[in-house]
Amino acid sequence: MYSETVTLFNRARGGDGRLLWYPTVLTGVDFSVGSAAVVRQYGTVTGDRAMLGVRYSLDDDGEIIIAGSGGKKWLAPRAWRASSDAIRRDSVTFGGGSEFDFFIGCRLACGDVIEDGEFDEDGGFYSFCNRIRDDVFAVNSVSRFLLIPHLEITGR
């Protein structure tokens, strides 16, 4: 448990309206794929599903620091998307809905921010990743637990 690695991609709009993806490699996470592990906890589902468990700690200011992220802070989705480029690079979020973020069940050497327009296919970078890789999941829901500090993120 907590021995897997995933790559998270956070979605944001640049000042000129371009869609950007901010990558973060998360190490030491719990990553379960498929119906058995996810159905047991979240009920009947159709299609591939994933559950991502991410540990965190609180800094001296009470802000959430995501374990295995190189010291990045967690921000709520709206706060993260409204922040500056510099803050986005030093933090993560897990957003669902129409402005979803996504994760891939492996370590990807992505480097810097990825511009969606670099990918010609419908759906941009997310669709490209889905086409060429397994274990690509859009964030569906996030639950935060306090007693044993961790986040549980479901993906579809």
C-alpha cells in the first residue's frame, strides 16, 4: 500500500485563453484499478474505474502538503485555477466535472507545462493520452480524511 507512482495533470486556462496542463509526479500513492477494488468501496460502476489514495500532512500554517509531490501544496480546484502560474507550478488540485484533471498510472517525464493546442486530435492532450496509454483516468470525486490524513480520488 502507498507504493505506486502516478502522474497528475491539472487543467487551467492561460491568460490568453489557451488550455494548459500542469504535470506532477506523485510517488508513494495507493492506486487501484478495475471493478473489484473500486466496487467494494464505492458501489456498482460500469467501465474502468480507479481509486487513488494520496497521503498528506499539514505545515505550520495549516496548509495541506501532498506527500510524494516534492513539497507541493494542495489547493481546492477553484482556488488553484484562479491562482498565478507560479503558484500553480508549486501546488496541485484534484478537480472533476467539465474542468476535470486527470492522472495516469505511471511516471511520465513531462517536464514543463503542456499546451493543449500542441495536439491536433479532438479532445487535445487528454484524448491523446487516452489513445496511447492505459490507466488514464479523469478525476471524478475527491474525499478528504482527517483522522488518517489522506485524500481518496476516484477516476473514470
